[in-house]
Amino acid sequence: MRKELYNAIKEKLSADVPEVAHIDLWNHNVEFIEQEDNWDRPAVFVEIATISCAPFQGRGHRGKGLVRLHIVTDWTEGGQDATWDLSNKIHSAIEGLSGGHFNGMTLVAIDTNHNHEDILESIDSYEVRYLMRE
């Protein structure tokens, strides 16, 4: 289900938001930006957070969790408007996204990380429902 969700997000953003130059899994990428291989920006890093699960009909599980999209752009004076416009475009593309094992993707929180000198990071959190069948 995580694989399906990640691939669905990646495919949807690639198709509907072509200005996103790089999509990958989140691995604290912006915290070590000087140490990592350079990646093109704007970039979106997908963080699949904890999924809470409960038994479902004896042969599967239902779950609920958060997916955080770390939207990273270069910082330029006054450039926040373009960053926030990109965040809105990404939201329009993935709100309600669903697949065979997940649905109900809906925006629940927006945060801006101000702890970087050369980049601006917006963190958009989406709640997602999961279904795992055995």
C-alpha cells in the first residue's frame, strides 16, 4: 500500500505539475543539503508517516495515517508567492487521490519551515485511509 501510494503521488505530480523537477522519498533531505548530491528544484519529497491499523473483516486491516509532502524551492527575495502557488497547484492535483489500497487523501495541515538559508520548505500534510487485504 505504501508503494502504491508513493507511485500514485509521483505519477500524478509528474503528469499534472510538470514544473516539479524532482520527486523522491523523504529522508531528511533538506537537513543535509550541503552533503547530498544536488537535486533539481522545485522538489517534492514524500514522507509516509506512521499508519495506525486495526483488523478488518478478519482477513485484512484498515489504517489511517499522514503523508507529508515537503515542497522545496530555492529562496529568492519575494519568491514565497511562487512557492505557495506551487503548493496550491500540488494540492489541486492530489486532493482526493485514491488507489486500490488507499483513498480519502485530504489536506489537514500546512507548515512552513523557516530554518534554511537558501531554500524555502513548505510541508503539506494529508490524511490517508488504507486497506490491506490478506
